[in-house]
Amino acid sequence: MSADIVSLPARGAVPAPSKAEICENIRTRIRTGLLPLGARISDKALALELGVSRTPVREALVQLQGEGLVVMRPQSGT
């Protein structure tokens, strides 16, 4: 018999934004010029601003690359 440990969020805790919300946030920043064309996008800086880990930011950037909004270059950045 196995038992799963379930963590419940603390009362009043704000849930972390989903990948879709992060993606929409970055998309909006690109469209409004907050992230200018040709500018480097730091997944670390975005993660800090949004209060999430780098993983969902990276996943959002991969999705945006598929949409043609960003270009990800190995060993160079986004």
C-alpha cells in the first residue's frame, strides 16, 4: 500500500501563473514594445519578475518560438 503526499497551498497564497499565462505575458510584452525587436530575452530575469521558476518561462519561450515571435539559439540565448 502506498501513500501519496499532498501539499495544500497556504491560505491566501496566490497560485503561480500557468505556462499559458506566462506565454501571454511575454507575447504582450513583445507586442507592446516592452521587449523590443531583436532584444535578448533573459529567462532568468523574466522568471524573477513573474515569481516563477525558469522552467515554465522556458516552456513559454519554446511555444512562442513555434509561433515565430522569438528565436532561440543554442549557446546564445533567446
